[in-house]
Amino acid sequence: MPSKPELHFAEWLARRTQITSHKGGWRIGDAVYNQGLSLLDDVVGSWSWVELLLFNLTGRRPAPALLKWVEWSFICVSWPDARIWCNQVAALGASSQASGVASTSAGILAAESKLYGPGVLPSCYTLLSQLVAQSRSGESIADMVASKQKLPGFTRPIALGDERVKAMQAASLELGFKPGEFERTAIAISDYISDSTGESLNFGGYIVAFLADQGFSCREITELYTYSIAVGALTCYTDVRNDIPGGFLPLRCEDIRYEGPADRELPKSQ
Amino acid sequence: MKNVNEARRDEHFAEQISTAIWHEKPSDDNPFISRESRCHGYEHLALMQQKSFAEVIFLLFRAELPTQDEHTLFNELLIALIHPGPRHNATRAAMNAAVSKTHSSHILPLALQVLGGQWQGSEEVFLAAKFLLKSQGQAPEDFTIDTPAELTTDNTKPELQLAPGFGSLYGTRDTYTHQLADRLLALPQAGKTLQWGQQLITAQANERIGWRISGLTAACLIDLGFSPYQAELIFQIASAPGIAAQAAEKADQPITAMPFLNDKDYAIKT
């Protein structure tokens, strides 16, 4: 074990004035390098933005079918409905005359939630990985479900069922994909619990299962959906931005129900 | 997959927002304008005249005004946290944005997002508070450098972590945070959590392990009755003034007032 104090901070001393990138960078007057490619010579004009996103997150250039699948999955979470929590955050930003960037990024932050949005994807991945391992060891579906206190990826707020799963399953078929081990396991769990609880595989669980079958890691899946709700949030922002300031769901004083202590005087001796 | 038709759950959502914190009483001629506001029953104008900022923050979160001893500990903690320092990533994010003329309204939000991390950030405060609540019933000696679940013992890693909020900073004990801890521990309101945290450090044979600012913050706020969730938010509030001041200092300076590395110091390894 290092004993001299300087050994403990040598790592930081070496990094004080330099950046080492494993992704790329700008060589002024030469090129913008992006994982060995020239961004402006090799990518502009032939790649889509989502293709570059996938490439930079994973280091792998996606096949055309996978690229379409990812883009369509983004559409599935682009809802122009300002009742959805993240979208309402963006709409409130618009109503306060905050900028589109501020309002949309606030919506993106809001969607990193434990109940919905990209924030649930890590727990979906963890659960599905465990279920796949249990399935490989021969456990029954009933035992697998009974072993879990929670089933992230198999419930959602507001509604039972998830039409987005059906839409993307149809799209997957059209693109030539066949369900892999994660998706088959997820479907088996969904079919089992839908009989008893009415719950079923939701969109988060589905995209995690599909992408895990495509070789994506938990971190890659989560990072891929960083901006996924941005179109919905920005759309809700644009819906409200030209309205009167404060005009989105305005509240009278009495619209807030006060449940706290009765009126009281400040203590004299405090 | 078995079909589960999408249908709204039979959930009862509140018809109006409720709160026990703030009571706005409507003016006679406009229901959207408040004629009187009260915080947990105390009149806002009276609080302005008779109480400090720290006391009213305490009241907002804890529902009662602090005692004199609680006020002293809370106020000194807020000042201890008032500036993460110009080297902190959150402060540097604010200065970088300010000098590059980012919209002023975005400075604190973007900096507080950076401050939200698990390393020297508010999420570490949350995790430290959870750790302290869970562990302070146990003997501090039980948490040692040999506790594999709680400690990184890999000597190739420059940072040591005993638990969230306890470990090294840049390789060694953070002696400045220890000065802050010594002051806070000497106050009458310093309670069993602060004492337990100090005993936890004393029990360690490795002198590189010590208080991190997150652990110290969490311990103080638990002793003052705050939850981990509240402790994280208080840390963000308390750190904002120093970050904001640093950004304001940079806002009117030219973009050259902050470093921009030369190509030779930007290595591309792809």
C-alpha cells in the first residue's frame, strides 16, 4: 500500500492541465475527430443524428434496422400531453416565459424518475437480468415472480396495458427482428401476471428487453434514452409559450388546500 | 404476448393541491392575489422582521422554529457550506458558463445539476444520510477497512471510501472538513449522529479515511431532524451562494478569462 502522501494524489497532479479523450476532439484547421472519423467529412451528409448518438454511446455503428427501431422507440415517448409530469414541467416553464432550452431541460430532468421515464430503465434492466438468470437455472415463472417484491417494467402509472409495446413489437417484426432471450422471458412474465393482476409488460421493460437482446448494456440503454422525452416536453412548451404569462392552469389562493397549523404568533423569547 | 387493452386505472387523484407549509389568504378583490401569507402558521411579514433567513429555512422544512441551540448549529452549517470553493466542479461549471455568456437564469440550475452528483455532491449527502440512519445503532468499530461491502480496498484506485460521506478526498483525509467538523462537534446541539460519525473515523486505522463534507452535512442535518431527502436539498440551497457569486464575478469578463487548453494538452486516443 502506498505510504507517502504524495503517492495518494499523484493521479490528480498528472491530470491538472490536460484532457485525454477516448472519443475525439477538435484539431483546429484540420478536423473534428469523432472516434476515428472526421465529423464533417465522413459523417455529415450520410449519417443521421440518432446514428451518431448510438455510435458515440456504444462505439458500434448500428445496422439500419436497429437505427429505425431506436428512432421509432423515441417517437413512442414523444407525447404532446401536458398532463404528463415531465411535459407539465416544460409547460410551466413556458407559462413562466422561461426559454425553450430551460423548460425542455427541466422536463428531461423531471423524467429521470423512479416511476416513469428513463429513470426506471436501470431497475428494469436489473430485474430482467435476474429473471433471465433464474429462467436459465430452470425456475418456474411462478417462482420467479414470487421471488420479487417489485416488478419494474411490468406496471405503469395511470393505465393498465401499454399500446406502445404492441406498436413496437409490430415494428420489430416489420424490421425483421425476432424476440431474444430477454424479450421471451419478459413476455412469459407478462403473460403470467396479466392473468392474475391485469398488469403487463410496459414500454420501459420492453425496450430494455429488446436492447439487451441486441447486446446493449444497462448504462448504454439508460444513456440512449437521455433525451427521449425531449420532443414531447418541447412540444408542450411550444403549445403554451405564446399564451398569456401565467395562463397555464392558474391557481387562486383558495385552490391550494392548507392543512398546516392554525394562525399563531411568533414566540416572544425566541 | 397476451393482449392487455390499455385502460385507465381506477386511481383517485387529488382534485386540488394541498400543503401544510404555506397558507395564502386571498385578497378581497382578486382571488389570485394574496393579502396575507403564513408559514406553518406564522405571518410572513412578522418572520421577515423578527427571524433570520436560517431560522425561516428551518421552519419551512421542519415545521417549527429552531431552538437557540438548533439555530446555532443550523446557521453555522449553512455558512460552512456556503461555498464549495472555486475548484469544485459545480463552481467551475458556473464560471465556465458565465464567462461564455450563458443566459444568467441558467447559471444556478446548471451548476446545481453538477452539484447533484455522488462525488462531493448532493446525492452523496443523501446516501450518507441514509447510511447514518441505518448504521448509527451499530458499533463504529464494526465498520473497518476490512469491511468489504462498504469499502474500496483496491489500492490502484486513488480514492478510499468507507461509506458514503466517509473516506478520502484526493487521496488523503480532508483536513479542512475536519476543521469544520471540530467546530460543529463543539456546539451544544451536536448530537448522537455527529458523535457517531466522529467515532466511526476514530475507529479507522487508516488515517486517509475521514469526514467528507457530505457526511458532515448529513450528520448535522440528521441531528437536527431532517430526512435524507431534505438534507440533500438543504445542501444544494446552502452551496448556491458561493457558486452564484463566482459566476457573477466571471460574467462580465472576456471569454479568455478562463483556460482553454491548447491542442498539445488535449490528447485524442481513439
